[in-house]
Amino acid sequence: MSKNKPFGLDPAARSRARRRALQAVYAWEMGGAKMGAVIEQFRSEQDMEIADAEYFEALLRGVEEHRQVLDEGLAPHLDRDVDQVDPIERAALRVAAFELKFRPDVPYRVILNEAIECTKRFGAEHGHTYVNGVLDKLAEDWRGPEKYHKGQ
């Protein structure tokens, strides 16, 4: 982490935290382990020193705690049941939905861009376009005033 930036505000470290959070949410959903065990596994197996570890854990705990609210917000914008969405895309959608709903300090454009980039990196060839479309609509629902206030 850069010594010039306060802890938790380094954009590169937050970006790495989001990438690891997507992977961890995927592992949590696919493996069925408790979230605490997934967090500990990632902390011991991944290079978390270059990621914002506190933000990583906050994302995972938030997705776990608010999954029903997140899925209810996503559902009207999906073309299928949330459980039928590709697991990588679903993990990206849930992490981004958590940020959109519960992290108003993070601009929605940053959230969408990060989710798209993570999906490009880990998902199917065109999965990022699906994630972009869903999150753009969700941002209108949950961040409408921010989105329209900035002339977007």
C-alpha cells in the first residue's frame, strides 16, 4: 500500500480487494464453506498485503449478510433466476450490488467499471456485457440521484 494514501483509500489496493472478493464469493458459493473459513483461506493463500484486506473482508461479510436484499435488487434486471446466472457473473453482480447499496462513498462508475474488469478477467468471453447491462439498470434504481445529478 502506498505510504502517501490513508489506509483503505488506495485505489489499486481496493481494486485488488475486489478481484479477490469476486474469487472468494465464487469459492464460497461453489464450495459451501462458511464465509469466515473462506476469508481465512484467502488470507493465508493469497497475497493480501497488496490488497486492502479490510475492504476485502467488508465486501465478503456484506455479501453474506445482505445476499437476499442484493438478489432482490438484481432480480428485476436479470433474464433468468439469480441461481441460473453464471457463477462468476453472479459473484461479480453480488459484490457490485453490495457496493452500490451499502457503500455510497464509492462512486457508482467505479463500481461498474471494477465489476466489468473483474468479469472480463475471470468470466466467460462476453460475460462482462451482461454484468454491465444488469449493473447499469441497478445503478439507476439504487443510485439514480447520483447518476442523474452528474449528467450521466
